[in-house]
Amino acid sequence: MTTLALHRPDETTAPAVPPELLHVDCGAHTAAVEALAAKLAATAVERDKRGGTALAERALIRQSGLLTLSVPSQYGGGGELWPLIYRIVRRLAAADSSLAHLYGFQHLQIATILLFANSEQQQRYLSGTIEHSWFWGNATNALDGNIALQPASDATGGHYTLDGFKTFCSGALDSDMLNVSAPRGGDPSNRIILTIPSRRAGVHANEDWDAIGQRQTDSGSVRFERVRVEADEILGPPGPGGSPRATLRPCVSQLVLTEIYNGNALGALAAARAYTLEQARPWGSSGVARAAEDPFIQQRYGELWSKYRAAVSLTENAARMLQEAWDLGDAITPQQRGAAAVAIAEARVFAARTALEVTAQIFETMGARATASRWGFDRFWRNVRTHSLHDPLDYKLRDIGHWLLSGEPPLPSIYS
């Protein structure tokens, strides 16, 4: 039976989480996903308090066989579709949101290679991911302008020098390969993406991530000091903006965030349900023997569960639309891309606001004793609060409203 790690010094067992509540259909990979989720959940509360890099847990992901599922079969990967990848992110986030983030961003970096790289680069990097079990990190925050890629000044030529600083570099620590963005020719609106080994000379991943949530995503900064970059390590063509299909990368990214919200909501509901059944005390004037029999508590669970299920439905629909857009390849039109972007924006806004409500409202179902720090129930809200600020939800709503009133889909950007 899957259990959440809810540590108490005076008792040896934690409230049991029913596996049927946490069940997410991950097809042929369900057993492997459940096994990994159980291992991550066992230490999630303790590690959330500690922060830092989860080296042992990253190793578990490497060993799970799930790290290369989105790599196409022609390169030796699983060739799985996006809806399944996202369901795995959701299930892992219910157990450990930080490690689910790293897992989701692994597949975002694989998508980066598939969308931006030329055929030779795809062969090199995707086959290498299979052969070496590479864990990918990123340093692609486009809002960081303090970075420059300059042609080599020595006599050999044919390469570049990278200098600068990037923040929000999720997964960079303990990664094998790193995708990095830099302005082309000094123009911040015109980006290039390059791919280099994470341990190349001059690459310094810093342990300076200190947010209130997502404590082990290794989303700190990376400093680059005269890092050599070969010409064929710059991805493309098409590169980031070289084709309509290439603009799908932000769509892939936004759905990773959305499933992290859904996973936290699911994990919070499962943990709260177990606590309510096994630990919570009924209110004195409720007239019931058990907290789970209180009609007000039942009503609250009903509301929260219904909203969670609605968020999942919107997300699943958006994932299907993304997959359909992805399958169109270079034939995709701006309208088809825009339809997927609108669906993804709808899902992300609703999932984020639902998860914020669920992760806060669970305390109303459990009572004051559930606020003890040993339980770690607050981590679900902290994770969602941190991640939901990735880019403003209000601007997602503006995009949806503009589309509804004008018929014009959102313009491709680094966040839509």
C-alpha cells in the first residue's frame, strides 16, 4: 500500500493513503511509476525541510526506466506520447513535487532537441541520452540578459565563447547535459539555444535555490566563464523561432507546470483523507462519532474533489490537443498552434487556482492538530504557490479573453 511520509515522534505509522485514490493510468509504465512514487514519497517531508539537491532520488529516477520515454523509438527511446508523459508528472507530483518537476523538465529538454535541432544534432543528443542515461538540465530563462555568446578570437576559429549568468536553472545541478539560451548578435529578442555538457570547463552550477516551495528542484543559478561552445552545439535549423512547429516548446513547458499543480492537489487530498479517517477528531457539537461522518467535512471534500477532477479534465484535453498539434509536424498552421495554446492556458489557470484552493482548504477538513510541522501538509500549498508564479496567470486570462473577443489566438512567446 502506498503511504505518504508523515513523521510523528510518538507514533510509528502514518495515515495510509488508499492506492485507488492516487491511481493515475500510466499504461504499461504504471507499475514502474507507482514504485518510483512510493520511494519518493517515503522521504518527501524530510527532504522538503532539508532542501538542497536530492542526489539519491535523482538516481532513482535514472534507474526507473522512465527518463527516456519521450525519446522517439528511432533513437532507442520509448516513443511515448505527451498525454502519458504528463500523467506520469502528475502522479510523481502527488508524491514529491520537486522531483516531478525535474522529471517533467527532463522531457522538456528532450522536446527542445526535437523541436530546435537539425537531424544530425537529434541523432547525437537523443541517442546519447539513451546510451548514457543523461539527465538534462536547463539554463534557458529568456529574461536573463546578462549572458553573451561571442565568436572565438583565436586563430583556430570555428567556435564561440560563452560568458554570463542565468537564474531559474532547474535541474542544472547533477545534470549531464545543459540547454542554454543566449541572445543572437546581442539582440535579446532573437535567441539561440545551445547544448553543452554540464561539467564543461567554466560551467558553474550554484546551490543558491531558496524558495518557500519546490525545495529540491535545483532551480538556482549557473555562471558561465569563458565556456567553449562549438559551432555544431548551437541548435538548428530551425532553432527557437525558425518554424511554427518550433514554437510549441512553451506549450510543452506550460503543461508540465499544469500537471505539477494537479499532482499537488491530488497528493494533498489523499494525505488529508487519510488523516481525516485515522486521526482527526469530530467537533464537539457535530453530533457524530467520527470526523469523517461530519456533513460539513463531507461537503468540503466533495467540492475539492470535484474541482480537482475538473482541472484534470481540462488538462487531459489540452494534452490531447498538444499531441495533435505535435503530430502535424511542419504542416501545423498558426491557427492550429493557437487552438492548442488557448486550451493549455485554460487548463493552467484553472489547475493552478484549484490547486491553491485545495492545498489550503485541506486544513479545514483535518483541524488544528494537522498544522504540526511534522506532518508537512503545508508543502503542497508552498509548492503550488511557488510554481504558479512562474509567469502571471492574469496574462493567461488576458490571452483567453482576447481570443474570445477577437478570434485571434495568442502570439507565440517564451510563455505561451
